[in-house]
Amino acid sequence: MGYQKAVRLALLAEKMFAKEAHDAGLVTKVLPHASFEAEAGNLISNYSRLAHQASASFKERGGSVISEIS
């Protein structure tokens, strides 16, 4: 998305179609209306599971990743 379009969206709060938002890289996935609830539920479930796994891994390492970086 170009600078002018980004400024226009930010300042004027214009509505944008889902395909436009996807093409501009503002969203990563557009779900069809007919299956929206089921697909959104699956995505939320997957993200939730990943967040839990990341949190558990963080706790297993003693809550610190700094030692691995330095």
C-alpha cells in the first residue's frame, strides 16, 4: 500500500472491502460469510493452542530467553 492510500485510510477512516484489505496486506485471510463462524473458531482454537505451547515452553526454560541471546 502506498503512502497516500495509507494516510487517506488513517485520516478519513474510509471503509474498505475485505478483498482490498487482503490485497493491501492489512489482513492475512478473508473468510467467506457462509462458513465464517466455523473457520474463525478453528483459527482461534489454533492460535490459542500455539499461545499455550509458547507459554509452556517459556516457563520450562525458567522464564528467560535472554541467556540464549547473550
